[in-house]
Amino acid sequence: MYTDNIILMADAYKYSHHKLYYPGTNKIYSYLESRGGLFGETAFFGLQYIIKKYFTGAVVNKEAIDQAEALLNGVFGRNDVFDRRKFDYILEKHGGYLPVCIKAVKEGSIIPVRNVLMTIENTDPECYWLTNFLETILMQTWYPSSVATLSFHIRQIVENYYAETASATALGGTPFVLNDFGFRGTSSGESAGIGGMSHLLNFKGSDTVIAAVYAQKFYGASSVMAASVPATEHSIMTLLGEEGELEVMQNILKAYPTGIISVVSDSYDIFRAAAEYWGGAMKEDILQRQGTLVIRPDSGDPVQTLLHLFGILMEKFGCTINEKGYKVLPPQVRVIQGDGINIDSIRSIYKALKDAGISAENLVLGMGGALLQRLDRDSQQFAIKCSYAEINGQPVNVQKHPVEMNDAGKMVQSFKTSKSGRQQLVLTPEGYRTIPETESSPYANELETVFENGILLRDEKFESVQERINAHLKR
């Protein structure tokens, strides 16, 4: 049984569309855009993963068609909806290769919302129905793009606060600030791989190991893109009970006498652990250690907890004032906050630290479900819409422009108004613009053919995508 059968990778209603398109239709052209959402610009990423996994090569074969026919006749309870002849034609005429052309902006590009990111059209007039049949699986670019977008905007926040408060020697550490803790909170291992890979475009820190595998397999990463450190969990910290917590902590430092070790320290009282254990009984051992102890709170209000914790640690271990006037712990001691982390709490935490005169370089972050799972297609309002067709060879510009009733009961133009005609994306001195393909422009179309008739034509390397997205941080 095929679990990745491209014939079954569509919403059920789409199997009826070959009969529903107006007679004589021979071309359907559609485009992808981010219509708005949490951020005013979107990081485009993940199309190559989908193409490599589902589209490339002879993906239609007799066994796949047989499986689809048996299943879909059962789904619909009738045998006149799914028409296997449509796929038999692709097998016989095209050898199982999908007769469509996909154009897209380079992955890793940061594009303002309401611009075209990708187009798809059929290359065989008989397969007009195929363009939007493939919408379902192509739409899933929303997920890697949304994770990459969120991660990118957090990276901007980190870079800004480092620029304002951190030592010059610490500035190179920003790629390690936000660590991916999201695997256990994702809906599947595949989600963890895709989303974790998207995060690695912006940050290197990750406990989602499978993300590095996806970067290598689907984007040819030449090295391991993820980095992590030894760290404890509560099952380790609580084995000897509250009275044995200090002994457990001492054993941890013996187990890893050098390098970075992250220790969750809130099993009983994070502030006692900081003042009496880390900053008391073990203070000298920590300061003489060749490496960094990273203390992790895991409960309480993040802002209040961190401010109080840093106050204790700076009292016990001392601190220096960097060239920007902000307090910095000794290099042997840092803090990681992984509980309650999302983009809003990150903003609040960094602002509170800055207001308290504490450098951003004292803190690293871990982000779980809010990074890889607390997103959906509407986070950036992704949509694929048909904007051009041909009927009996005659061109037709296609558009939807609905009016809708707002919460005040008034009829207004909907934000879901789509574009009309074939589209191109151009980069002008003022930024990206989507214009009709028929409009002449001194600027090149940024949409390049990436896939045509079963063949991947643009195979991007992970490092190239990463460099492209990093370049936007410097603007």
C-alpha cells in the first residue's frame, strides 16, 4: 500500500472537478501568495521538499491508480466521480511524470505579503484539471514558510537587543540564542523534520535532531546544521528528593567537567538553587570550570522569574559592565528560559532585561510548541487561487472579488480579493512588486521555473537558502 501516493494527496472534492470545469477548458494557471497575517513579510521556504518528496519522477503508476480507484470509489460510494482514465493518460502519455510547470521565487527570500510567491500551470491541455488538483499538497508550503517566517522575525528581535546591549565579542553568538525544543509538541515526526529544518535557516540551536536529516536529504546540506548541548531533565534532578538536590547537582558537574551543561533547577525552588547551591556550595567549582553552566528555570512568570534570578546570580557570582553599559555574568554562568516562550514573551523579556541594565548576552532561549506547532495556514493567510485560464484556446483572466459583511453588519470588499491574469514578481528599488506578466518591466521576473514535466530544475542547497535569509537580517 502506498502511503505517499500523489493521486491520493488531494481534498476529496477535487476528484469531481474534471467534470465541473466549463467545457473546452484546456489551461488552468494558479498562484500562491501570503495575504497577510502575523507579519508584514514572509520567508518563502519548503517548496523543494514537497517537489522532491511527491512530484519528481514517474510518480503515477498502475499500482497507484489501482489503489486510488478502489479507495475513492468507496469514499464516494459511486464510481462516476474518480476517473482513472485521467491518470491512465498521464501514465501512458507522460510516463507517469506530472505535466505541470511550477515557477517560484528563490527559497529564503523575504517577500512582503500580498505578492505572488509561486505559480503552477498545466503543460498538457488534456490535464487542465491537474493544476488545482495539486493545490492541496502544494499549499502545505504554508507550514515551513510560516515557521521560517516566525523564526526570522525572532532573530531580528535578538539581533536588535544584542546590538543595543551585548558586548562586541558576544555578537557572533546570536545564531545560538533560540533553541528548538519543539519535537515533542508537534503533530508528527514529519512536522518536526520540516518545521525544525525551517528554524535552522535562522538559528543553529536545536534539540530536533531529525531537522538536520531533512536539511541534508531535501536540501543537500553539506554539514550538520543543528547544534545542542548536554542537559538535564526533572527525572534526573528529582531522583534523590528535595534533600538530595545538591548532591545531584554536584554529580552533574562531575559528569561533564568541561564544556556547556544545561541544568533545570526549578524542581523545588529555583531561587534557593541559585543562591545556596549554584551560587553557594558550588560557586568556586563553577568559576574554576572550563565551560559554562546554563541554569534553567522551568516555571513561573518568565519576566519576573528571570529578573529575580539574574539579581541573585549577579549578587553571588558578581558581574562586569560591558562597553555598552550593561551587566554581564562571568562566562561560566548563563541562563536559559524555555518555559512560556513565544514571540510576545521574547519581546517582553528582552525589554525587561534592558530596562534593568542586564545585557541580552546573559540569556539563551528555548521554544517548543509555539515555534513548531502553534501555527496554521492563516498565521500568514496563505492561499492558492486561479488567475488565468484558457477555454478552447482563448485566454481568460480569472478573479474573485467578494464583498462580505463585517462585524458591524456593513458590506465591505473582502481581503480575499484575488489577482487577475498571469503574474510576475519584480524587485524594484522600492522593493518587491507583483505585476501582470503582460506588463513590460525593466526588472527581471523573480519567479524562476523550478519544476517542469516531472523534473526538478532548480535544486537549492540549504546553505544557499540560509545565506539568502541571513542577508535580509543585515538590511
